[in-house]
Amino acid sequence: MSGFGQWADGFEAERVRRAARADPDWTRAARLDPAVWASVQRFQTGEDGDGANLTAKADEAGDPQYARAVRLFIAEEQNHARLLALLLAAGGMPVLAGHWTDTAFVRVRRLMGLRLELLVLMVAEVVALRYYRALRDGSGDALTSEVAARILADEERHVPFHCARLHDSVAELPRALRRPLLSLWRGLLAGACLIVIADHGRALRALGVRRSRFLADVLVSSRPMVAAILNRRPDVWPDTTPTRTADRRAG
């Protein structure tokens, strides 16, 4: 199957699997450090949204299978918002109406075409990979760890999906512009990561991750993504299983 049909089918299979799988046991009371609760509230606002702008741009790209995959991707992101909202409720915490970082992020994305919107979206996805791994391994709360593990498993599939589309899109640019564009993207990623560290630093410390370690891990994880965008198109629906190795390091 060519194009993004396999990706769309993979997302659809995940949708069916998710519908058949029971939710976490929300009757378990969740207990977290106050700084971690505040952090989860902010991430929950970032996962929420209807995805109308991205959907419109995917439709304009002219590939029906890609547009179908994007809709299913957005549904997974909305499910993340639902899971985090229910986790907050299990801890007696409210959801936030919004947060300035998410508002700024969305406004920047909406100003751009599909290629640049995906690059900005990838910044959030790469940071989220490290954040949910820290939340899974460092929260010390069983319900929180289960929710974070479910979200992390999805995010580990989202990144190669976006890399596949970006590979095609970046290949349309003159060769001389491709590496500089992705170098700028890594610079944007570093800047966004510094904002996250400033905003969530106390939570990261409570989860056992030093700020410098978080930044270093995010930047290192971006290298194979750049290679995938430049050199190879990830056409295969990935069989990724989140590592269960605890990462409670202080550095």
C-alpha cells in the first residue's frame, strides 16, 4: 500500500483497540506532588482542541489517506485530553480553561502552512515524549503511571507519522535549504524546551528529572527524527513498545 494508507489503517486499528480496552480504574485516588498536579493541568490544556486548522490543511494537501490519518491522529490527542482530565478529577483537581503557553503555540501554528505547522507541532510531540516518560516513571502513583504510559505509547507512534509527512514535504525544497531548516527547527525545539523547563521545573524535580537532563534528553532524541525527515520516509506503521526502564535519575 502506497502513500499514507498504511498509516491511516494503523490509526484505525488503534481506534478499534482503544474502544475495546477498558479505561483505567478511575475509582483509585491519584496522589501527586502539588507541582506535578499543576504541570498535568497545563499539559491537559495542550492536548485539548478540535484540530480544525490542521484538518483543513491536511485536506488541502490533496491526499485523502493522509487527511484520514490526520483526523484519527487528532482523535488520539483528544483522548489524551480526556484521560488527563479524568486523572485530574481522580485527584480532586480541576482542568484549566487555558494556559498562555498553549495559546501562543496554537496561534503560531495557525499562521503557517502545513509544512511549518507540522514542524511546530513536532516540537510539542518531542517534548511530550520526554515529559510523559518522566510522569510514567517518576510519579510514584499507579493511576498516573498507567495514564502516562498509555499516552506515551501513542506519542511514540505520532512522531514517525509526522516524520513521514515532513520527509515528503521537505524533499520539495531545494537541497541547500533542507538541513538549515531542520537546524532552525532544533533551535526552536531547544527554545521551547527551555520554556517548558521554566514552567514545569518544580514538577520535573519532583519526578526525579533535573532540568539539564530533560533538555539534553529532548535534544538527543531529536537527532534520529531529523535523519528520518532528511534521509528516509517512515512508511511502515511502527511497532513501538515503550521501554519500562525506570528513569528516576536526578541527572
